Amino acid sequence: MNAITPMRWYTAWWNRLFFWIAHKRPATTAGLITLSLIHYARWVIIMPDQFPRFPDQPREDVKYAYMIFFSNFNGSWNQYVDSFSSAIPGGLDLFWFGSIKYPKSVPMLPFHRYITSNQIWTDYYYNAYPMASSNDVKSAKRVKDSLLSFIADSQNFNSDEFLQKYNRLLIDLQHDLSQMGPNPVVSLSASAVERNLSKEGVARRQLSD
Amino acid sequence: MSFEVTTGGVDLDDIQGSVVKAYGRYGLIVARYVFFHVEVPVAGRKFVEDILPLVTRGIPWNDPSFIPRVATNIGFTYEGLRHLDIPEVTLHGFPEAFSMGMKARREIIGDTGPSLFHRWDPVWNNRDDTTQHVHIMVTIDGKEEQDLESRYQEIRQILAANPGVSQLEGHRGADGDNLQYQPAAAILPSKDNLGYPGGKEHFGYSDGITTTFFEGCGEDKNLVIGGGKPTGGDPHSAAGWAPLATGEFILGHPDEAFEYPEAPGPPLFSRNGTFMAYRKLHQNVGSFNAYLNDEGGKFPDGKEALAAKFAGRWRNGAPLVSFPTEKSANEFIMELARLQKKVWADSASSEEKNRFAELSLQLVAFDYSGDTSGAKCPFGSHMRRTNPRSALEFGKRNAFDVPGALSNRRRILRRGLPYGRVVDPTRDDGDHGVIMLIANADLSRQFEFVQQQWMNYGNDFGLANDPDPLLGNHGTNEGRVGGGRMIIEGDVVTNKPPYFCNRIPTLVETRGGDYFFVPSLTCLRMIALGIIDPT
Amino acid sequence: MANKSGNAYALTVLCPIRNGVPPGAPPGGQSYTALLRNQLQTLHVNEESPMAKVPNNYLCRFWVLSDVPYQGKPAFREHLKSDYLVFSSNFYGELEPYLEGMWKALEAGIRAILEHCFGGETVTNAKSFIEYIKKCQVTTTFFFNGSTDEPLAQQLKNLYLKQELSKFAFENQGKSAPELQAAFREFVQRTQPANLSGPTWAAGAYHLDRVVE
């Protein structure tokens, strides 16, 4: 999900300050962390004079600053907008308060419409582990850490000791051992696009073809 | 039994009774679901007009004298509304889940593999023959079979008077029968069963224990405990619960996001209406019993405990999180049943009446804050998935704006009854299952979300791709073996290791259904008269 | 530095796309932007994605910013003079090694894309590529990392181990202590938990039967 919203450049300064504070105070992100469904989220404020420019390129002369929002999580924005709006409305407002005509994050429908009307289509997406949610990635680290410790500790166990300690390992990892696989269909349109593209006529290619 | 009720500004007289009431609780324990096709719009509208006087409203039945012997309600598919000449603008205002219809949503809700539509009852499977498409659902709920039959005959007469409407057959019954309607009936425990006195379903679980409670629903106000949304207060008392916003279930009222849910215009058309999914869910009784016997034989705490871990309640109805052992669950239910008998026979002392009220509360007044490791009630159990209460805070108080932030918008009203009868408990192919009716203001945000993210996936619970053990799609079974898995948590305190349940077969399969709009009484009148003007 | 969260880096790059159509294009020919979009939309995906070859690349996306959105009165209406290719990437480590790794794996493809962009002609080697990207980079104001910040190879190995240990636990339930211990030793030999170049999950894989490499 990518969205771009304009902001008055002087409000953008305040917004950047709030983001800086959020960055320094872990409590601000506590809600986001507990939500745990986000792989990555980022906000990028581009001041009017910060658009990259090369010699033969016309100079931009926009008056607004622009904030770009990128998010990656399992599921679709449509499905989870309710979760964000219900769980962390204050946080969302902090991030978007400076955007022009931003309705607050509650009620949900105007917020949802605002974001989706400013949404931009992703032309290409790559994820190194499309079958893993962010929960899975975090969980896998726990498995690896515990497994390596266990292997080191259990080198010289007799089999009874081994069984006992193995069971202990399983208890520690009981919420980390569910198996992964392809994710639920995010939206019928997305899966239709995927199917249509893979039908004859649109061959996939490498970058330099 | 009279009870106190506050309607909170909701005009229950305008809302259909099937939405706000689980009729089974009021003794209407048998039902027929009848489906019609409208070939001629004028006839369809006249049919609606003729049925209107029979349609049961949602007024509270807080006195036994208010309870009728039979109730009737009506709903329409998107195509049905189109065939009744509802204006195009109004039709376009419906959300896509409803306008596509349930069959087209199969990839989202997991009606694939064993639940794919080609195995559905013929009544739902006439894509190519447009004269057989389902347009209207009429539900008849009654105390006894004869109550159903006389109402059914009244409706048949209305049908006869309106030849542009036809009744659709094609409901599969026992022995391959082709029925004119779908029958359903509560399964009441046998007289000597000292279990929870409510209804059962075909796997043997007590069902229909919690009432989803919303502002203005017209139910006994004590039912908010356990049925509403968590406040963060003590869940064992009223302080822990508040009614859910009306708009989560009824259009035209504020919902949990402090706005009216999206609805087609004009406002008068949608107001007091709602959406209802009808799903015929076949139960693989033989596979369930076989799995329970086999795996239950290996599971350290035994077969009943395994069944409890799957569901989140013991089969006798006791919630697992409050009664973690079979012994405590049995003692609780036996005491409850004993007291109930006395209360109903009017032979209970006032102390016993109080004790009965207290124990009844324990069936529903709980949350999972005392079980953050899942040692008592697994994270992946059916009940904890379908209604997590405040568990999605994962023990971090005040992580979210409100404790139920991730679940308050995912609640549904469960209606409907079991159908069929188990003749041979070792077979899957008998006629037995449940007719699930699910009411909510937003199909995709509520029913479909729960179905896709919580029933057929496990990420929100930290369970990767694990589906719900009972309702999850575990793929097409090979014999009795399926692809389902569940890790039943052990106990950190007692060093009990987790138990790995493997090869769980698909236990529940979809055999038909669709999405219906259940209009208010006002809207029904407008549909009948053909006077909807969205301009 | 807001671009980083622990060891994870959030790179946001806006490459200005040349205006109009390439020289020598037929009348009514496709613009640089259209050509670029076509390229991007038909690239291989999942494990065959060119981006899978870039070391430590967790997740990335490309999209085209054609213009800024108008919010309606009283907001004013304004326009960008060029389109921008937006590249956003989350990866492990520092920027320069990442970009060097990308150049090494995808030089020809990068050149093909940058042909469409202003300043693209200055990119002839890794060093000039890094300079170019830095010029096009915009600072991430706030980066929330909900994942871990280990190297990609480690994350993939972790996922592999999670999946394999799960299968092991299911298959070996109820075995006697000696049997279990023996089975576990075999498991360790097969999966090589400490060896990142041993069996692991393939970057970008989306099917269970193709994920282990």
C-alpha cells in the first residue's frame, strides 16, 4: 500500500518533529508493535525543494510538502483498516494530522476513503519471504535461537535427559511451531490480475530482457 | 420468565425478529428455510406484500405471553432485489460482497476443495439455468412441526396466488431425498442427560450459549455479560462488559467506529435492515468421532479433553478457560443442571435461585486474561478464534485504544439450527449438519474477515497458517485423513509439553448458501409497493 | 538517522523519469514512463525475481509517481513537472554495500531502467550508481520495523528451521527417548542449523514444494 498526501510546508516541520519524538519514545510504537501485523511501515516527508533534480530536468515548483506512506503487512488495506483505526487512532492522527483535508482516523470510512483516494498502484513488488508474515519472521528467530542453544546444551545428555529437555524446548516454542504456507487471497482483484497476467500473452521477463 | 430490557432508541418493531433474536432460546426449536425465484417483478412484489402481515418483528419478548408459536422472516439476494425492480442506483450502493453473492466469494471465505460449489445442494447450483436462481429466502421458525406446517401452507397459498414466483426445490435430505425446503431442528439432550440443558449439535457440543449483545437488542440486559464487548473491567461481572454498538448489526445506526455503516440509499431503504449469510454446513460426523477416538486415545488428558481443546468449551458447555479439568467441568455442569431443574419446576429456594444465576453467569462471564499462555484454552481453539474477547492484546493492557479494538468490529449474530439426524455415527455421508445464519452490517468486514483470517488462517493468533480445527478447510480428505494441524499448548508451570494434533480431517463442509439482505418492515412495504426512490 | 531501525535500512529513492517519448520513437509512441511501467509490470516474480539476486534485500517495490493528487478546494492544485520512479526497499546493513551488491547482480537491468531516467547516462559503474542513488534518495522520516533486523540469509535460515522443526515435532511425538534422540541427531545433520549456506528457504519462493534450497 502506497499513499501520497500533501501538507503545508510549515506544518510539515511540526510533523517531522512528532515523528522524531515517536522515533525516540518506544511507548509511541507500543500499539503498532502489539498489532504485530506490520512487516514494515514508513513515512517520508518531501519538502517542496527536495525532489531530486538533474541538470536537464525541469525544476519542480510545488508549494506543498508531500508525505509518502508505504506499508507492508499480511492482508489488504481494506481488511485491516478497521484494525488500525480501532487500535491506534491516536497514533494514526499523529502521523497524518498535517496532511491537507485529512479527516481524523475515527470514524473509519472517511479515513479509509482519504487514504485510498490518495493511493498509488504498485508496479512491482518483491518480498524475500512471501509465505511468512512478520509474526512468522519474528517467531522463526526465536526458534533458531532456542534450537541452537538446545543443540549446544544437549550434546552430552543421555536419552532420558534429552527427552526431558526436548519437551522443555517444545513448551518454550509452543507458539512458534505452526507451519507457514501461501497467504490467504488478499483480494479477488489482486488474484485476478495475477491470473490474467500469467495467461498466455504476458510473459514474465528478467530485468535486462 | 420476564426480564428487564431497554431498547435504547432502536425501533425494534421495524427490525425483523430473526435478526435480533435467536428464536431457539424462546422455544421455537424447529424451522424450515424456503427459497423462491421471482420471474415476474409485479408478482414478486405482490408476493412480498402478501407475506408482509406474517413477518415477525423484533419487539422484545420479555413476557412469555408475547412469544408466538411461529415466526416468519424474509430476505433477498442481490439478484432477487434486481428482479423486484429495485432502482439501479440503490443496487449500486450495495457492497460488492453482497452483489457478487456468496458463491463468487469462495476464494476469500475458503469454500474450495471439499466445500466447492459443485458438491452443493442442487438448489444452490443452477448457475446456467437462470429460472432457478435463488431470489427470496423465507424462514419459518416454530415450537412444533405442526406450527411450521400450518405457516408453510399459508405461504404456499400466497405462492399459488402469485404465479410469477416459484418455489425452488433441490435441498438434499436423508437418503438422497430432494426436498422443497430445508428443514432444521434443535437437538435437545435426552432427559437423563445431566449436561447443559441447551441445545446440542452433531459433534456432541452444547451450542448457542453466548448471546451477542448490542445496544437496543431487546434482550435481557444481563446478557451483556459475556455477550457484549470487554471494557477492561472484571469480566466476571457487569463491570467488564458493555453493549456493542447497534450499527455493527443493524444498518442506519452508529457502529463501533462512530459512524453509520455503509449502506445503499435512500437511507429509508437500508435503515433497520441488515445482511445475513445462510450457510448449510455438513458435518463429517464419522471422521470427527474416529479422530476423537484415535487421537483422544493418545492425548494425555483423554478424549473429552481433546474435544474441549478443539472447541474452547467442554462438550457439556463449560468454558475451558474457567474449568480446565474434566472433573471441574462436569461438577459445574451437573450442579447447574440440578439447579435449573428446580428453578424451572419452581421448587428452588431463594438461595438456590441466586446460586443458579451465579453459575449460569459462569458459562459466559470470562475472558482470557488469566490464560495468556493458552495452557487452559488453546489460542487456536474455535471459541477463542471466533470471539477473542480482549485476547488480541496478548496480555498487554492498554496496548490499544480499547481492549477489544481488534475484535469489536468482527462480531456477528449467530442464528440458525442444526439439521438432520445422525443415524450411523461412524459415517460421514449421512444427512447431518448445521444451518448457519449469520447477521452483520458488513459481510466483508465481519463474517468474511473472521472466516478468512481467523477460521482458515492463524496469523492474528501467532499461529502462522493453522486453520481452525473444527471449521477450518483442511483440504480434501483422503479417507479419514486430512491436512489439518493443531498444537495444543502445554503448561510452563507443570512442565507438560504441548501436544501435536496431526492429520485432522476436514470436519465441516459447505453444502450451499448465499448472502441475503434482510430489510426492515418499512423497507419491505416500500419494496412491495415499488416506491423506492433514491433520487 | 531515520533511515535505519537497528540494522534494517529503509531506502526511499525517487528517480526522475525523462519527459516525453524516446528519440526515434514512432508518432504516438510510448512515453518513457509507459515503457518503464511495462518493464516493471512484467518482470519475473517470487523466486525468479531479479530482486531475489540482490543480497540482503528483504522487501522492495517500484511504482511510478505521475503527479501529486489534488484534494479538492480549498487545497490548491499543483503539478509535478516530471514523473518519478519510486523505489522503496527494506534491507539489512548499510547503503553502499547494498547498492554494490545490487549493481553486481543486476548491472544490465539497472542500466536498462535508468535509460528512462534523468541523469541515468552518468551511471556506468558501481561507484557512479551509488552516487546517483544518493542523489535521488529522500530521507525516511519515520521507519517502523515490525520484523527482525538480522541479515536476510539468517532470516531465511530461521524460517526454514521453524518449518522443519515443526515437521519434526509432529512426526516424532510419542517416540521413546532413544529413538527421539537419534531422530534429532539426524534432523540436525540434515538441516545444519548453524550453517547459513546449508539447506534454507529460497529468497522470494511462494510455493511449499519449491521453497527449500
